[in-house]
Amino acid sequence: MDSYLYRYPPLESGVLLKRYKRFLADIQLTSGEVITAHCPNTGPMTGVCIPGNPVMVSYSPSKTRKYPYTWELIQLNSEVDPPQPPLSNGGREESEQYLEPTLTKGGREESEQYLEPTLTKGGREEPEQYPQTPLIQERNLEPPISKGGLGGLIWTGINTALPNKIINLALTEKLFPSLGNYSEIRKEVPYGMNLKSRVDFLLKGEDKPIYLEVKNTTWSDGKIALFPDTVTERGQKHLKELIEVVKQGDRAVMLYFINRGDCTEFAPGDTADPVYGQLLREAILVGVEILPCRFEITPEGIKYLGLALSLLR
């Protein structure tokens, strides 16, 4: 069996020049050509959007696309030693003691502070919301050394459309034993108050239904993966809805997709959104399970490494 849950299409390398209007990034390819790529990430990308760092992009020849390139990966200086994946059971879940993140269409996690841009009649985006950075003339720049940087270079996933796709594959292969013996996987199922939300996955089988939400996680403090990296009223709402799911007698799971291989622990991003952190702790006390899932990201593909150690108490 292929050890990659997901394989990237052929990627081209370059250097990040700037990100702007949320969905656009100027990138200088190794050929010297400067291209504008689609940035499939709605959040602030705290700690991972660093001009001058190496990036990888995919290319689509579709004539319907305004921007044929998509920004997929960025290379960072890890602040921890290159991790040794703590695999067990053929690379499956490490321990049952870590119980176990509605996303937008396409499965993207969206911050409440980063709303979809309103298009003008000509179909153009709003004025830029991100500060501009000067074009970088030098090629093949080394990424800046992070404070206290001890480890090697690591790749981090940028494309937030991928986590839900990859978790669907992982659920199909039943990589998370704590979820039990489900026989049906349903996606984007209406739930919550007045059924106005959609849960990423609903698992059904012999036992209780499991409502499972997925959250993409790239912000880190050393070896600790943190979520969220900004205030997310939407994320807070999901936690409240999962709490209600448990109170109604079903199972609820918040799965954090750690989109970088150097983080071995997980904690809520309390400094970014203390309300979310408090709600997550309350949810766990009620019975909401968490699965902080580690993934190794390379230009070849994405591998599941097992669970991170939850620092929630």
C-alpha cells in the first residue's frame, strides 16, 4: 500500500514575493518568471506566510481559470529537531487515550475576520487588505532563520482545500481506531440549530453516530501546534454545536489537521482567541473528543504520522 495518503501533482518551485487580497500570491519561479498564483487559504497564515521563503506551486491548464497556478507548499525553518514519527500499528493512531476539527464549500476553514471579497461588476476583487512587500530580485533565497531555530527545513501545507479530502481518505482506510467500526461516511451533512450548519463528516455504523469537524492547523510554537491563529467566531460556533451533539446522546469529534510534520504536541491558540480555548476545554469536559492528527508534508505527498500529544488539561 502506498504510504502517502495523498500525492501531489507535479509541482514547480519558486520563492514567495508577496501575498495580497487574501487569494493571490506573487511568486518568482526558479526560471526567473514572476507569476500570480491562487492562494487557497482564507486565514491570516500566521507564521507561515514569509516572503523570501521557498514555495511549491501546481499548474492547471484549464482555460476557465484566471490564475492557472496554485500555491501548495511553503518551506520553513523548524524550531525543533527533525521529528521521528512515533508510528504504531503500521502508521496508524498512536493511542486510544487521545480522544478525539462547518467548513466552507471545498472544506476550507475560514476566519470570521477574513470574509469573502465582494466582487465588482467587472468581477475584480476589493482593494488589497494585506500590506505590500517589495519584489525580491534574488533567486533561490534561503528562508530566514527563525528565533531559536534548532531543526531543519520543513514543508508546510498551504492549500486548505486538501485536509477534508485527505481526512476522507483516512476515514475510508479507518486510520483512527478510536472512531470505532463505522460503515457509512457522509459529507457536509446539515446539523446544529435549525440545521443551518454542515458537519464535515457524519459516521454511522453499529454504535452512536459520530459528528466530526476538521480544522486545518499550521501555526506553531516550537513543537506545539496551535489552533486557531486568529479570532474565529465560526470555530466557536462549531464547538457549541458539537457540545449540543454530545448532550443529545451522540458522539462529537474535533479533528485538528496538523499540516506540518515538526509538531508533536497540540494546544489551543489561547493568545489568538481565548474564547475558543475556553470553549474547547468546556467541550472536552462535556465529552467532545479531539484528534490532533500529525501529517508529514513533502513535495511528493502527505503521510499520516499519528496523533500529537494533547496539552489540554
